[in-house]
Amino acid sequence: PPPPPQPPQPPSPSSGGKEGSTKAQRKVAQAGQQERGRGEAPRHGVSSPPVPAAAAPNVAPPPLPPMRTSKLHDEIFAFAQASITRGEAAHAEVQGILASLRALVSSRWPQATVELYGSRATGLSLASSDVDVTLLGVPCGAGREAVGGALKELHALMEGQPWVASQKLVLSARIPVLKVATPSSIPIDITISDSAQHTGLLARDLVLGYLSEAPQLTPLVLVLKSFLRELGLNDPYTGGMSSYSLVVLLWLFVCESAHRGYNTTDLGYQLLGFFSMFLYRFDSQVTHVDDPLSPMITAPGEPRENIMHSCYQIGRVCRTFHRALQLLSPETPEWDDPATPLLPRLFSEASSANRATQTEATATTPPPAAARTPPSSGGSSAPASAPPPDSAAASAIASVVEELTAEVEAQSTAEAAAAPPVPPAAKGETPSAEDAKPLAPSPPPPPSPPPPPPPSP
């Protein structure tokens, strides 16, 4: 803050002469005497003691009282700190894997480089987050077949590495990817950046810029990512929200809050405000949010890419956020009760209520394949495989079908037995032509006579 204004200096006693006998000084002295006569405190510059010139710049403003934050703010901050601490355990292993991968890539393509992007590069990763890696400068040419051939070569190079437990090439995805699993179950997605469709590095730099402008995004993103993961709504390949879309929406909300003059430092109120904004915008099934990277990857005049186009479970997300808003409302008695934590209550009650509605979501017809395509800036892109059919459920369905078939056959037999018997024809007797003719329909009834004419006037 700017330094406080300093009081004007009174005339020095040694100045004397004409300066001490000016009319202005006599008026100031008379005003000070009048104020003392009325019992008022003298104003600065009248009779206050002189302040040394050397001490004036060192006068500090009074300390401001500490701002009181909500209990939810403290819980969100503590949750983010614990999440970051848990992620540090895998950080050393990830760095070792990257060093080994860089050595393998350099041995095959000396001019190529290995770049890390995604949540592991922005500091927004959870303990179970995957490692997104892309290769730059691989001389394979453009096109899906060329990229697939380079990934096959890399697949062969990585065979036998101690940090590789399994590998799977997914060349049918929009961006071909080599999916690797480590012995410690850390998933790694390796791609080759050969076209403008791969926006992983652009998204990384964009998110890092957001975090430098608004550091409060980090704890909010970590809490919401963990919450959506607990509900199974954090995977864009199954209709959930991607981490990239979550960061963009939070950034837009923080900017709008700051523009309107709202408090953006209390994480608890920011979380509640984000829930309200999300429900206001998406509760009507409007799920279009322009990708901030669209001007960089699309030509002028083309429609901007929608970062929410794969979130076809937006209804479940809205119901979950609505329930969370009810549980965390400041009007509840738990808001200020130190004995009742809010975040554990949110994770337990909201997740249990949301799991009760998963049957409804799975019973609905899945959207077309185009709607399930993940956003381009989310990194690797391999569609999740469908779960194998449950043999127990299939046998149960088959037994139910057999029981229903047996019931229908038994009912048909009972109806046939209860019907009156038809007298059989005599032996050697054939039905006559009259009996063989079909019954003619009964003639229609005669038309009713017309009503009498009305009387003449």
C-alpha cells in the first residue's frame, strides 16, 4: 500500500527573523489557541511535535486484521495439500521413466524430443493420473499410416524395458496412441505430434498461464477432479468431463467473478459459486463451450470446437452438483460447526445419491460415436472398450425366458382343454355343400324413415 500522508513540518525554531513574524504564522498560532480553548485536539501542523525528517519514510501503516475465511476454504486447501503430497511419491518414478524414454527415442531418432503435457506437466495431477507424452521431430511424415509406423517402431524398442509391464497400440483413434502400463500401474500415453489436431502442448501452456494468473484454481481443480473421479464422471470417453474443460470453465468463472467485484480468495465460496454457475448454464442441456485454442487450430469462419461435446452424461453431472450445493449451503448448521467436516460429507452423501441414479444412465441409449469423441486437447485418445458381458446375468435372463415360454405353453394347453368339444362327423359322412359354405354376413338393418317436414309458417 502507498505510505500514509505525512503531517506538514512546523517552522524550525532556528529559522527566526522574518519567517517567524509572518502573518500566516500568527494566524496558525491563533487558531491553535482557539482550539485548545474549546478543548479540541490540535490539528497537524498547529501544535503537534515536530517529526524528524529522517524518520518520516520509515513510518509503517497499521497492520490489517487477518481476513477470516470459511471452514470450507480451509478444508479445500488442506485437501489440495494432501493430494499434492500423495502425488510426490510417484513424481520420482515418472521422472525416471521420462529419462529412459528420452534415451530410447534419441537412439532411434537423434533429432526427436520428448515433451510432457497434461496434468502431470501443470501440477494438477492426482495420484492415479496418467502420464501424457508426445514426441516432436520424428521424421515419419504426416498421415495416420506414417505415425502408426513410427509408433510400431517405438513399441519394438520398448520391449524388455523394466518399467514396461504391458503395451497396446491404438491406431484407430483420432490421434494414434501407444498405451503403456508400468509395474506400479502408472498409465502412460505416448503420441506423436505431427499435425495441428494434436493440441496437447498448446493446452499445457494455456493452463499454465491460467494458473499463474489465478493460483486459486489449483486447489479447486484438485477437489473437483477427485470428486468427479469418485463418481465415475471424469473420463470423456464415457461421457464425463475432461480435466481440460474443467480448468477452462473454472477460469471463466473466476474471471467473471473478479469482473463483477466478487470475492475470489475464499475457496469455499468460489466452489459454491461454480456449482451455481454450472447449473445455471448447463441444466437446460446446453453443453457448448468454445475451446480457447480454436483460433489457433481452425481457419477463420469455421465453427469453434466445443470442449464439452463428449460430455453426454451432463445430466448426471448437474444432478451431482445440485446435491453438492444443497450439502454445502452456508444456511446449513454444519457450515460453521468445527466438529462436522464438509468435504467428507460431500464425497460420501453426494456420491451415494449419484450411484443410485447410474441405472437410469446406463439404461438410456448411448449417443452416436461422434458424440463420444474426446476433445482434441485432452491428450491421448483411445476409446474405452465395452465391458465384457456378465455370464451370470445372461444365464439369469435365459432362465426367465424359459419360464415365460413354459407358462405361455401351459396357458395355451389349458385354454384348448376348456373349449367345448366339436362333434366329429359320422364315419364315411362328408359335410354337405350347405355346411361347407361360409356363413354369409347378416343383412344390414332397413333404413329408418325420414323425419316429417317442418310445418309451414
